[in-house]
Amino acid sequence: MKKQTLLSVSMLVVTLTLTGCQSAYYSAMEKVGVHKRDILIDRVEETKDSQQESQEEFKSALERLTTLIDFNGGELQDTYNQLNDDYESSLNAANEVSTNINKVEDVAEALFDEWGDELEQYKSASLKRESSKKLAATKRQFDQLLRSMRSAESKMEPVLTSLHDNVLYLKHNLNAQAVSAIKGEFTNLKRDIQLLMNDMNKSIADSNKFIEQMNSAG
């Protein structure tokens, strides 16, 4: 199994874990005055932070690979070891991003389900109508944010795959010829990382907008 498949496997584990324990967590937090809305805002913030961290890790890996491509003497093994470390850090950062996105989606679903159920408790038709409108608007805003997050997330897998392939190839062919051989794939990797950065930046901007909207509406 290639290392990058750990991203998919770990996400499955996280999803199963979330399903089993999040309801109890929300109930416990509710008892101390922390509501699902607050948790959602905090988790969007955490996801944004993890995306920024992952950006730095991917940029570092790209810079390291650039150094390797431009290699013209010195200790090749040291540069390779640093590149391998950068790949591992990128993989861990990507896992953290996906974990946080799953947690954001989970609490949002719980919040919207609760909000929808509570609409039936209104006696005032006008207040019920206004609350229903706010729910619909918040759902639309969140759906846009989630699409943005998932779009950026989907760009991580190709980059991780390419990084892993390059690291694996160099591991068994650590010489100038091997470095020359991966130059052909470098342009595509550089493009994929730029696309990832663009999507991450959009997602981060959407996160800031969503947090601002939620705080102003609160």
C-alpha cells in the first residue's frame, strides 16, 4: 500500500469515530454553555489554520525538490532525507486538514438538524418564518464553504501521490541520473501545487467570510 493511501484510510477511521462519540460531546458541551454554533465557528477556524499549515508544508516540499532538481554537487543523501521529511510532514498536514473538514461537516449537520427540529416548537408563525429563513441562508453559506474546503482537499491527493512517487524513485536511485529523470515530472507537480495553493486560499477566504457572517448574525 502506498503511503498516500493513508489519507483515505485515516479519514474512514475518523468518520467512524466521529459518528460514535460526537453526539455525547455536543451534549456535554451544551451543559456548560458551549453550543453547536460556537463549536462550528471554532472548527472552521481550526480547519483554516490547518490549511495554512499544510500550505507551508507543501511549499517546503516543492522548494526542497527544486533544490534537488538544481543539484550540482554536494551531499545528495542529505537533500533526499530532507525531501522525505517534507513529504511525511505534508502527508500529516493533509490528514489534519481532512480530519478538521470532517469535524466541521459533522457539527454543521448536528446544528442544522437541531435548528430544524426546534422550528416546530414555535407558537409564533412570524418568528418561525424568520428563523426558517435564517436557517436556509446559513445552510447555503455553509454549503458554499464546504464545497470550497472539499475542492481544496481533493487537490492534495494528486500532489501527495506525485511527491511520494518522486521520493520513492530517488530512494532506490540516488544519483545525478535519477535526479535528471524526475525533472520531466517536476513541471506537473509544480502546477498541481499551485492549483492546490489557489484552492486553499479560496477556502481560507471563504472560511473568514463564514466566520464573520456567523459572528455578526449571532
